[in-house]
Amino acid sequence: MSEPPAPAPVPRPKAFCRDCFTAVRPGATRCPKCGGPRLLAHPELGDLSLAHVDCDAFYASVEKRDDPSLRDKPVIVGGGKRGVVSTACYIARIHGVKSAMPMWQALERCPEAVVVRPNMEKYTRVGREIRDMMFELTPLVEPLSIDEAFLDLAGTELLHHGAPALTLARFARRVEAELRLSVSVGLSHNKFLAKIASDLDKPRGFSVIGRAETLDFLAPRPVSTIWGVGKATAAALEAEGFRTIADLRKADESRLMRRFGVLGRRLRQLAFGEDARVVEPDQEIKSISNELTLEHDVSDLRELEKILFRLSTKVSGRLKAHAIGGWTVQLKLKTPDFKGLTRARRLGDPTALADRIFRTGLDLLTRECDGRRFRLIGIGVSDLVPIDFCDPPDLVDENAGRRARAEAAIDDLRRRFGSDVVEQGLVFTPKPKAAKPERPTPAGEATDDGEP
């Protein structure tokens, strides 16, 4: 009996065309087949398998795709004048508009920009389509957010008839062809460097950082290049004389740990390009929340109550979409001087119901409405469990049972006819009396001056 034929060798080109995927000789400037200039070349191109994929200006790109009149205009996705920029298209970025920038500042820099309110339901749907395409490449997909993820394509060469670099280039082309959106790819030998690489050549980028060049590549770059080093940490590092990644390499590890704790050791490891983390596909959702930066500072309980009701409904919808609920409801508030506070309450049993989330949040909110004004309000649910464990029948409060049944009926209508078919109303109850239970313990204080 003859042996089965050996599998065909997997193409491992050191250079290829990103438009037609033809192998080209290193050093070429144009593809000999299609004439395109988008060539990818690297000595380690056929050996690397860990990637970071990031959608380009995702929210703004989705809006431009769905409204062709926006194609050549600067587009900012974000809230009103009191909010922040969620995403800015690349035309707006030329004017200096950046994510997380206050809207008033963004509009000062780019007054002709078209401002679009975020549509998270739409972005989540499109993000899932892209993620499904990723899972067709490998089961090792670790989402970081709605529009970016790590992928490990080691061992997929025979399945996809090509090295991981070639598979990723085909994936990027497929996203453009089927969804009319673009992604940037970073390919390297660990997650730290893949994340850096994906940001080197946006939009429609594909950058590679190999093992041999790691130290030279990192050395001159500022410490803020390290993922997770924000403005405060970068300033603290610079105050200690660490301006570049090369400076961190020269530092004594014990000195770094005395000043920065375990972060000091981690920073030094990353300065040498060392990152042993693996791609973890089963990253667990820790909490689900929704918040809103208000158009003007608000102190009135009734006005805040209306907003809280809408936010609770959105959080409930997302919980139900993931088939989960939670034990703990958290209220988030921020004062005009950007001081933040959170209040939390653990429930008697977990919930996914908008009614219970809202009523718990309202009780927490009522305790904080003492004349202070707020610029932001948010509500969330944590300590998550499968939805099967949530909201057992309330044998004491018959009204709670009726509200739960009404909410279930509304959910059913939305599933069958769309999310806009019916809108749940808010009936104001008399202003709550002085609280009987003890004041809840603060779940944490924050002093950040930007939106998460």
C-alpha cells in the first residue's frame, strides 16, 4: 500500500505584493504581476506568527462607509461640546484632532468637521463581523476592544496554504472587499512588539518587527512607546532620567523596583523586547457599563433620573445580548472639577433586568444628590454570572414580577421587529424618603481628567 503524498510545501516568501499576493524579490519597488507598489518585505517574514490587528479610525470609517457624502469630509465621532472625541477620521487628524480630546478643543482645531453621535449597536455588529473573520484564521484570537485583537497563527500554514504573514494580508484584503473598511497589521515575535508594529504605518498598514532588529528598533524610542505607559508614568520616568527605552536598559533593576515597584521590573523587561504573554482567547468580560458626559452640569435629581433610566436600559440590553447578568450595580459620577466617585451595591441575587439596575442605581444616586452638580453619570454591572442564575421570581414584591414580565415582553418585541419598535417609558415615583439602610461604602474614587 503506497504512502499518501507529502503535503505541498507552504509558501514562505521573504517579500510579496499585498494587493495580489505574488512573491517578489526583496528590494523590488513594484509587483511584477499587478504593478502595485504595496510590497511587504522582511528577512523574517516567513517565520513570525504573532499579530496585532487594529481597525483604522473604526467608528469614523463605519460612518463614512454608510454615508458616502462624508467620504471627503473631516468626521468626528463623539458627544456634544461637553463630551470627548471617540474617534476622528484621518482628515480630521491632520488638523490635530485626537481621540479622547475634549469636543470643544477638537472643534476649535477643525471647525468644519462633521460631528456624528456614536452608534455603539452598529459598531458592535460590524466589530463582530470582523472578529468572525479572525476566528476563521485561528482559534487563538484575543480581543482587546471592539476593533482590535491579538492573533496567534502558529501552525496554520497548511490550513491556509501560506505563512501567517500571507494569511494576514489576505485577511486585510477580505475586510476591505466585503466590509469596505481597512485594518492595520503588526507582526512580530511577541504581543508587545506586535502592538507597536500595528501603529507604525496607519492606515492600511502592515509592519513587521523581527527578532534580530528588536533591540535596535526599541533603543531610541521614547518610554511612552511602551504600551501602558501614560502621561503620568512617562513624566515620572523622565523625572528619574529615563527618556528613551535605551535609558531603561541601562538602569539598575533594583533602582527601578524601589521607585516603581513591580512595574519597574516589567518596564525593564519590555525595554529589552521581552514579553512572554501568550494569546488568550477566553478573555472574560469583567463588567458592562454605559456612561454619558452631560451637555451642562446637572444637579437636579429628576433630570439625572431620566438619563440614568436610558443608560440602565442600554446596559441591560448588552447584558442580555451576552447572556449574562451580575451581582453588583455600580453608579459613576463626575463633578465639574473632574473628580470622580463610584458607589456600588451587591444585590440579593444577580440581575440583567433594566428595571432592577435602574432602581438600584437611582437609590445610590439619590444619596449623592445633595446640591452638587455633575458633568458625567454612568451605570454598570459587575460580578458577572450566566443569565440562567439571574432574577428569580420575587415572591414578596408582586409589582417587581409584573415589571419583569413587561420587560420580557418588550425584549421579545425588539428581537422580532427591531430595537426601535417600542420604547420603554419612565414613570416618576414620589421622591424617596430619607434612606433607611446605611450609606453604601464607596467602591473607589478616581481623579482622572479624561473619559475611559
